[in-house]
Amino acid sequence: MIMIKLTRLAVAVALLLSTNLYAQSEVSIIPQPLQLEQKQGAYVLTEKAFIQVDNGNTELKALGELLVQGLFERTGTRLSLVPSRADNGTTATIVLQ
């Protein structure tokens, strides 16, 4: 009886670990981006990060504001929403085009 329970536990743990490894290898983003480049390492979202949008596009600006609020609610980190410029000397963390 104990052996059966241990076997079931081992199978359950193995299944959980295998699905976790699979989930980490695939990026699921909706809507699917036109381009995605995966690299090694981790990304830490900080207050220095910002979202860049075209100020003339009211729809993108509204989406940017929703993204700022959603990320704040889920992470506690409030990103800045900045207008796009031809050359601002910095690289945006997130660009909405």
C-alpha cells in the first residue's frame, strides 16, 4: 500500500516537473509579436524601465496606460509612459508601435 502511494507521488512529481520545463521553453504572448528574440538570462523589471508610444496615436497611448496600470497591479513596479522621439539617446524597455 505504501509502495503504491510512493509510486503515485513519484509519477505526479515527475509530471509536474516535466510540464514546468516545457512551459519555460515556450513563450506565450497574445497578440503574437511579429518578432521575438530570446536570449539567456533573466530580465528584472525596475522603475527605470519605460514604455514608449507615439504620442499622436491615441489608441496606443491608451494601451500604454493600461499596460502601465496592469504591470503596476501585478508587480508593484510603476513604469513611465514616454512619447517616442526620433533619437532620445536611450532604448525603451517596451515599444508600442
